Amino acid sequence: MVKWITSLLLQDAFPVLEEIDLDEDSEILRDGTYTKEVSMENNKMADTSAAQARKGKDIQKIPWERLHITREEHRQTRLEQYNNYENIPQSGERSEKDCKVTMKGGMYYEFRRNSRSVKSTIPHFQLRNLVWATSKHDVYLMSHFSVTHWSGLTCNKTEVLNVSGHVAPCEEHPGSLLEGFTQTEVSTLAVKDRLLVAGGFQGELICKNLDRPGVCFCTRTTFDDDTSTNVVEIYSTQSGAVHFTAANNDCGVRDFDMEKFQLSKHFRFPWPVNHTSLSPDGKLRIIVGDNPDGMLVDSGTGKVVASLVGHLDFSFASAWHPDGLTFATGNQDKTCRIWDARNLSKSVAALKGNLGAIQSIRYSSDGRFMAMAEPVDFVHVFDTKSGYEKEQEIDFFGEISGMSFSPDTESLFIGV
């Protein structure tokens, strides 16, 4: 429920990282130790630019020179005192023996801008998929009850969808809930190919075409008590039809055909599904959730192809490398495991976080980079060509709401 607001954009090429943000008006650091700092220019909070960062300015404008503790001291305190949430006790400690030693110091992305005007928020401490980039300048994120678009080109933000009141579809489709929803608390978000899908804590799914006014489709996955929509994935089939998949706490994974606006598949699993990812060829699907072991399943039938054994706690993230041969899973045991789909007897590598669970994983579209985010303070960008042995560690202070590479790989946005 923490509301640190960063939108961090990094650009590659000789990279540039654009966007990070501090808490609203705002407690500078979570533990309440410090004073408050709001930089106001014409009643607007000033961004931190790349030029200022190069001159030594803190990227979040934390005035360390005025505080009684240095940045390094506070970082050490966080490392020593942060309490990672675990469903299975000591999972993070026990996973350390499996982790490979990586070489830090890579510089694949450079800080570009910290937009302090963008209020990136999170409603759930485990679900961190609320940031989506559609170009190297355009990103969508949740800001309280508002889906917001922010442009890195103009530095302007625009409200795309407000769910604080009543939302109902303005188009009629079979199976759509024409009465809509009231005050939807959005748990997950996805934006791709001009389609936006927001999932809610009561199983709500709200779909909007970004090229048309209003909402095009509303449905509720289930009326069970524990119905949280944990992740939404938008994809195109081999024929070019647009679909999206939603995974829920009711152990269901549902696939919706957005050409016909109807449910096309519904698979049930033994435990709540926290994340799922479709392989690039559309044949396989990663299933991870409230179980240490994950699954690789046939995307057409939902039948288990292989079990993924190695993690020690519950998983909340997954992603495929664009080559379709390797994929990654993120877990509360503080590790991201890399798997080879051709030999799933054990993971290829285990990569360790600094503070907590790996709750978001993204591959760049060219496959060169994999980014993994912890709940707070750290995003790690790995060079896949080095066998995940080289990494860039992006270090700041605050809860992470999500992250997204731009489709051309040039930018990386991080919501804080």
C-alpha cells in the first residue's frame, strides 16, 4: 500500500534512463527518519534531468547534504533491516546456496529523467505489474484510481481511464456486463496494440480500445470470495487475432478472444495462479503461483508438459526470452531462475536479489537484456549474452509498482 511515485525511464543504445519519482509530497524515506522535501517550481514538482544526475544530483532529489545520514549509510540500513515477506519461512536464506555470482557494474541503461509529477501507486504488496511502455516515449501506469499515460517527449500526463466511480461498456457484446463496475480497485494492468486491460481485486476485467472513447468490454471472471486478478497478458494469435489471458486467485486461467469479445478457454489448476506467460510460438504457457513448483503447460489444452522444481516459496513473476527456448520465473525466495525448455530437469541458473522477492521480470524485445525487479529499491538488468553473468544494478529508494522495456528496447520505465 506504499505510494512512492517513480517513473524511471532508461534508454539503451548508449542508453538513457528516463524517469523515477518520489513519494507524493512526500516522506523522503520510508522509515520516517527524515524531514520532508518538496521541490516546487511554478507549483509543480521539478523533475531530475540526466544533466543534473551527471553533475551528482540525487536522481530522486533526496537532499542528503541536509540530512543527518548519508545515502550509503541509509542503503546499508535498508539492506540490514528490510524484512522480505515469505510464505515459507527461511526460503530466502536457504536459496542462497544455489545462486550464481554475477559481475555488477554494467552500464546498459543510463538515467534519463525522474518525473516527480507522475503518481505511480500500488494497491497490493505482491502484485507489481502496473507499468507498460508502448514506445520509447510512452508509458501507461496506475495512479490511484486512474490509468494514466505519460509522455517522455512532452513530459505531459493524460488520464486514460478513471475507475473511481461507475464504469460501464459503451459497446454491446455477448457476455459483457452492461451494468459495469463501481469503484474498481485495479490489481493488474496490461497495454499492447492499442488495447488496455485492467484487472480488479473482485475479478473485474475492464477493456478499453485506446483509439475509441469509452470502455468496450466488461466482465467478471468469477463471484468466488477470493477472486483477485493477479496478471493480465495481451497477445496476438498466429492468425493475428488479439487475445488476452487473465490469471486469478480462484486457481483459474482464462483466455478471452477480443475479436469476438468472448471467453475462449478456461483452465483450472491446483493452486492460485499469480503469473502466467505465453511462449513466443504460442504453444506453451508458464504457470506459477501459490506453490514452490511451477508448471509448463500446453496452451491449447492446459495439460502439464513439465514441472518446474527448484524454487522454495511462492512465485509472482515469469517471462519468456524472445527465442522461445529459455524463460525465467521470479519467487519470494529472492531468486529469479532461468530455465531451458529443452531440459527442465533443473534450472540453468538462479539469480539473487538484494532485499526481497523477485516480483516482476521482463525481457527486452531483442532478447539482449532481462530485467528483474525486487519489491523495493532495486532493478537488475542482466546481459543475456554473457549467460546472465554481467548485470547493471539500478539503485534508488521506494516501492516498485512495475517496469517495462519499450518495444524497441531503447527505454526502460520503472514505476516507484
